Amino acid sequence: MSSLPFIDLKSQYAALKTSIDSRIQRVLDHGQYIMGPEVKELEEALAAYTGAKHCITVASGTEALLIALLALDLKPGDEVITTPFTFAATVETIVLLGGVPVFVDIEPDTCNIDASLIAAAITPRTRAIMPVSLYGQVADMDEIKAVAGGIPVIEDAAQSFGASYRGKKSCALSTFGATSFFPSKPLGCYGDGGALFTDDDALALAAREIRVHGQSARYTHTRVGVGGRMDTLQCAIVLAKLERFDWEVARRLEIGARYQRLLTDLPLQKLAVREDRDCVWAQFTLQLDDRPSVQKALNEAGIPTAIHYPKPLHRQPAYARPELSFPHAEAAAQRVISLPMSADLTIEQQDAVVAALRQALR
């Protein structure tokens, strides 16, 4: 069969073409490419969607984490507790500010940070806790906040925008929620973009000023900041995509559940989804043995795959901690594989993926 897309952005654009084109044209017509009216419009729409008091759009998901840490006044030597099984951006932002990432192992069935291990990692230098809501499922935020006490919690929700947790939305569950609008995310733009969410007025003000080089007014720099704005065109695109986002989330839930059902009898480990939350399946990820041969067979059958992630961060050269071991994260890195997933994945395409996987595992 011909290769199917890992993420089908073409079908999404075809469905939203009129709205996306109109939104882009509107920006071209008014010419306010930086901090144009679509920025505020999107922030208000996203705040309403999540239930957070404040939304601050920023240049990327990475920038969202960086600005959150700057707003919390992270100092060199301050510690941030997080997971080693995540994309590098999570830890990159900590290290860039001179902070020290303190890793805690993951749950073997969800691949999210194990909340029960966090208390033992807290020290007098702990300045923040940064759980990652991996693959689209929110981490154990209530348990994490209970352990944190007064320590700020930043949800790295780059993969979980749209997910629900105990009746609330991802990004509105902690001191800060940070998400990404990278094109492949559940809600994506056509470049880089991201957003921060908080209920804290002072932190929201800090984040808004930090994203424009620390300005409280034009050419009045009251903080050290960054050039962290999300441009107007990208905001316009996300506004257009919001029109069918509820449908897309529902489709992701349906497709993920169908994958789970169809894979029940195969020799692999499915991601566990806790009963008090859902998973928007930013990636449909599972674990299996002999990953290289399975991935090779799928590729030969025209089925694209990806590995999120092949090496935990404490084994990456830039963040290496050879003296540390996190067995669950290390095991997951050897076994995870992601299958095609998007809201526009058809039943026929999904059946083809499952058939090829079944053949590869024979």
C-alpha cells in the first residue's frame, strides 16, 4: 500500500480551508503582524476553553516553560523536579537559567512522572515541580500539588491541550500550565507557537511583560525578558482551528479507544489511561519488545512510526547523569513506538495500521 501520513495535516486544512484562508487574509489586510487583534482574541478564547483566568500566548511551547520559570524567578542552583522521559525542552529551559533538574522516575504503565516518588526528591532548594502530561494524558496533578505544598507546579502540557482531568481541563490545573501549538500537537499552528495559563494575577502580569523583553510600557524595561511573542498570523490559524477542535478531541478519543480495542490480543503493552481522566493521544504510543524489527516491518508496509523518546534525558550528552538510574524510564525508551494518529485518520487507514502491526508481531 502507499504510505499513509503519520499526522494528517492536509485533510485538516482541506476541512478548514475557508476559515483558515479567511483568517490569514484578514491579518494580511490589517497588517498588524506583531501583537495584532487576533492575539488577544485567541487568549480570551483559550482562557475560556480551559477555565484558566489568564492565557498568555508565546512564541513556542519551549518559550512557555522558560517564561514560566522566569516569572517564578528561578535562580542559578535552584532545583526543579521533573521527569527524565520527555522531550529535551522540558529540561533545557531549567538548565538555560542555571537551574538544576532533579529527575524522578515514571510510572511504567502511563509513562508519566510517578507522583509517589516526588516527596523524596524535595529539598530546601526545590523551586518548582514540572510534571509532563505525556502523550496527551494529564499527570497525577492533584497528588503532585498535595506533595508540593507551597512549591509552584508547572504542568508541561505541550502534548495534552484539550485533555480532561477530574472534570477540569489540562493547563488549568496548577500554578502554570504551558502548552505548544507546534503543527503536530492536538491544537497546532503552521509554525511555532505556545501559551501559558495561570489564575495568578501577578504571575500573569510577569509573563506578559517577560514575553516583550520585560517591558511594562514601551521602552520601560522593568524585568529581564525575552522576545517571546506568538505572531498574529499563527494566532489567526489557531483561532480557525478552534472551530472544530471539540470534534477533533472527540475523534482522537474515539480513534485511541479503537486502537486499544483492536490491539488487545497482541503481545504488546498498551498505555494505561486512568479512569478519572482521558487522553487526547498527541501520539498513539505503545510498548513492545524487538522494536527495531517491528519498526522495519511497518516501514516496509508503508506505515510510518516514531519513537517518543529513544533515550531518557539523564542519558543524553547535554544532561548526562551517568551515576543515576531510572529503570522505568530507561525501559520505556527501549520499547515505546508511536503509530499514526490524527483526528482525520480513517477507519480504513487504522485497520491497515493494525493489520501491518499484527503481521509484524507474528
